[in-house]
Amino acid sequence: MRERCPVTSREPDTARTIRASFGLFAIIPVLAMLPFTPSPTIDVKILLYHWGGFLLFTFWIFSAWLYNRSLKIPRLLFPILLAFLALNLVSSLCAGHTANSIVHVSRLLSLLLIYLVASQIYETPAQVRSLLVAICIGTACSSLYAFLQKAGLDPFP
């Protein structure tokens, strides 16, 4: 097993960049709405977490390869989540509507990639606290928008 390479002054702190991106990723889907789809608040969020999961995972893997960092397999829930994804994949391949089932499996895969990235970049309670603050900010903005809607001041008709 390779040893974890310490951050040097020459290389950027990629974990901090990924954590900042992760924080934005936690806020943006909460606030996302696209009125041109049948489900204005759902379809765009699914698209965002597919793209967010893919981009965060790709950047994390690339930075680990570039700086020769070891990757740790998350101990908590990972085997269960992997088995759940495998069972869903098998059942979707046996389903009557395979294409629709694969779409739902891809959602699970995106969420698993997000979990893998989060398990790698959040190492201290302060870092997790900053993520929770970002989630609370997004939720507060969403709640403010709901109050505006209730008051009849909806900026998005």
C-alpha cells in the first residue's frame, strides 16, 4: 500500500478546492429550478448531481494520480452501498423496461461517487462542519424563497 504523499508548497491544496466545490455543489441543487421541464424542481437537480458527482470524482481521481496520493476505501457503509448498487444493476438488467431502470441505477451510481469523494476529502470535524454550514445556507435560501412564494412574491411564475 502506498503512503499518503504530504502536501508540498509546490502543489495546490486540491482537497481544499474539492471541498469548496463540494460546498457549492451542496448549495446549488437545493436552489436549482428549471421551469421549462415537466418537473421544474426535480429534473435539473438530477442533472446537477449527475454532473457534480462525475466532475468531483474525476477531479479527485486525477489529483490523486497526479500527486501520487493513496486512496482509502471508506469503511462505513461502502460494502453495503456497493452491494445495493450491484443488486439494482442486476434487477434493472432483468426488468421489462431496461433503459428506464438503468437511468435509476445511474442516479445511485452518481450518489455513490459523491459519497466516495466526500469520504476522501472530509477528514476533520471542522471540515464536516463547513459542509453542514453550506447545506444550512442553501436550505435557508430555499426557505426564504418558500416564504416569498407564500406571500405571493414569486419571482419565477
